[in-house]
Amino acid sequence: MPPPTATQSPEYRWDQLLGRDDIKPIYEPEFVSAAEAAYADGELVMGVAIDSRAKAYPVGLLNEREMVNDELAGIPILVTW
């Protein structure tokens, strides 16, 4: 494909394996305390902290669902992997 001219936009192509919205976000996550969590000491999590409040999202779960719509300290957040 030749490079675009000044009046043309570049054309991008990619093979999309999944359709739009095929992986559903988590809209109402449930949490337990760190002491109650049944994860191994070395398990990867994605952590978010706002105003001395914190939550952890296990990467294993994010590999399957990819997005969590949540709130922390009264602020809406989107956690994505």
C-alpha cells in the first residue's frame, strides 16, 4: 500500500478475533478482606488506591474478563487488563 498523501488519512487494517463486546465487563465485583482472600502469596493482582482506600483485582480473573467497572472512594473507575 503506498503512503498516504497530505489529503488522505492512513488506512489501518487488523484481524479482529472477537467481535465488539464479546468479553463482558464485571459490573458488580465482590470483595473480601486480604486475610480472607484465597490467593497464593505470589499471585499477581492489579491494585488501585485513592484517598487511603485500596482494592486489588486478581490478574487471573482479569485475563478472562479484562474489564471491571467499579468505584473506589466514591469515584467511578474502570480497571482493565
